[in-house]
Amino acid sequence: MKFATKTIHSGYDHHQHNRALMPPVYQTSAFAHDHVGEALEFGYARTGTPTRAALEACFAALENATHGFAFGSGMAAIDAVLRATLQPGDEVLAVADLYGGAYRLLTKVMAPAGITVRFADLTDPASLTAALTPATRLLWLESPTNPLLNLVDIAALAASAHRHGVKVAVDNTFATPYLQNPLDLGADIVMHSATKYLGGHSDVLLGLVAVKDAELAKSIKFIQNATGGVPGPQDCFLALRGIKTLHLRMERHCDNAERVAAFLATHPAIEKVFYPGLADHPQHELARRQMRRFGGVVTVYLKDDSRAAASRVAERLQYFLLAESLGGVESLVNHSYTMSHGGMPPEQKAALGIREGQLRFSVGIEDIDDLLADLAQALA
Ligand SMILES: Cc1ncc(COP(=O)(O)O)c(C=O)c1O
């Protein structure tokens, strides 16, 4: 089945749900047994519901996986992956340039719980071997990264990590399964903040994980049920509805972002544009190989590297709303320094190149002429 068909038909059989075209919202905390000891497919809603099962199966199909798992947020999904793969004394090696919330979870929750957390620049996959230690159990990757749109070579890193017995997880939020499938590139685990493109309408907080290994699936399922960070059925329904148009929305996000990146690249108020689709992006060739298109997020350094300058542009924008998130139909602008990466220490931000005079644009699916005019007036 091709991608656009999977988004609409995978994971759901209308014959099992009174022929309802859309998976019904099973708004119930439990399911009745007819007798003691009866084995039910669904018993208690933390363990599973038909609505959540439909989402999990659809998502697994999109990532060419065998098992999908839904969580109450992207962070709950990351937390579950870390708990399912690491024990105290184990080490996780993470790509240095990653989402601020993931950095906070690793350093403020996992490290105090006895997990050794290390970060490395893995731009050159050959550097991985030297960065691993005998205690490394998990390699945590994000590609492209939030907010600087750096890529890592997932296939090369996965092959190298596997030679050392290390599992590989990829946060695929920015690419979406439409543009990149990490499991096909050799990763063991793929994770998404479905709050972003998969949900796609800025109306649901949700996380997703998929694997194609039965043992890993068992461990993640155990953590999902044991810790209970699961989404409710209404949120699962919204994510499913969003997914049905993922392929259409992503094409428009990519079209619009390419135009925005090209416009900003020649604008006198802009010092630098970060977008994997630009020929001068240092990993443009890798992006062409690893992704189907280049995504909907564009980040810039303003020439005036001050919070005041970033604030002035953000406040003048009419259609790009100043907000924390990304990946919805509407365009957003984010001041990464104080917003998405507010939880990261200033010295870490400095090391990564996250600046005060920097803005991240989540380019929506509005008319491109209106978006370009909005940027022009805000930067004038
Ligand atoms: C790349 C990435 N991963 C994970 C998350 C966390 O997801 P959530 O906000 O759904 O918990 C985010 C949120 O911005 C993100 O951008």
C-alpha cells in the first residue's frame, strides 16, 4: 500500500465498528467482562482502547513498523523509550543539538536516576566509534534538529552503532514519516511529537513511537502500561484525523518553506538561513539522499543579534503567530532562545549556536504570496 493510501486506510476495519467510516471515540475507562477470567482484547483504557489501537496501527504502517505506541505527549514518548531501553548504570549518547525538552529530560530526570547522559556532535558518522563507551546502550538522534535544522546520517550511524551492540532511536518529528523513515534506514526506534505535523492542526498534544522488533515492542508496551502516560480517545481521534491529510499538508508545507527560505536568503536584514533544501546548507546532499523533501521549518539569524530585534520582527508579523509549537496548518514564529530552548543552559545554547537574534519559522499552508508579504513588512 502506498503512503497516501495508508494515511486513510491503515489500521482500521470499519466492519468491526458498526461500519463507521471514522474510528469511534471509545470514551470509556474500562470494558465489561462477561465472566471472571475472560480474556478481552480491550479491558482497561490505560492498557488500550479501540480508538488508540487504530491510531497506533495506522502510525506503525506509516513508519513501515510492526508496532506503534501512543503517549500523552512527545515528551512522554521519549521518556518511555528511555525507560524501555536503559537501566541505572547504562549510558545514552545523544546528538548534541536536540530539542530543549529532550535535553532537559536527559539531564534533569534521567541523569539523577542513574543513567549516564553524554552528548556528541555526530555530523561526521565516523566520530561515533570514539564517542561510545562499553556502557553505551542507546544512541538518541534527532534529524533534522530543532531549531538549527542539522542532519545526521541515520543509516551510517545506525550501522556503526549496531556493530557495538547499541540501539538507535530517532526523533523524526521535523521530517514526519512522509519525508523520512528512520526504521528503513536501520534505526531501531522512531519517535514523534505528533503534536506537530502528524496532528497538524494545533489542537492535540500527543506522542508516538514505532518499532519492528518484537522484544523492543514488548518492553515499550510494558512501560506504556506500567507508567500510564497515554492519550485519551478524543486526542487519538484528532491525531488520526490529522494523519489522513499528512501527505497533502506536507507537500504544501515544503513548497511554502522552500519559497520562504529562498526569500530570506537574499534579504538584507538576515545574516543566515538554515534550511536543508538550500544548496548552501552544509548537509544538503545528505538531505537529498535521506529525505524525500526538506520540510516546513526555516530558521534564521537576524543581522541584529539581539532579543529586541527578534521581538520586533515577531511582534510585527501578522500571519506568523508567536507560539511555542510548529507543524500546524497556520504559520508560527518561535524565539528558540527563550521558548523551545528556554530550558537549556545559556552556555549550551552558545555552544550550539542558538542565539538571541534568531527566529524559527514553522511555515504553514496559507497562500505563499500572503506569507512572503508578511515577512517583507515585518523585516522592513
Ligand atoms: C523535535 C521535538 N521532539 C519532541 C518534542 C516534544 O513533544 P511534545 O511537546 O508533544 O511533548 C518537541 C516539541 O516541540 C519537538 O520539537
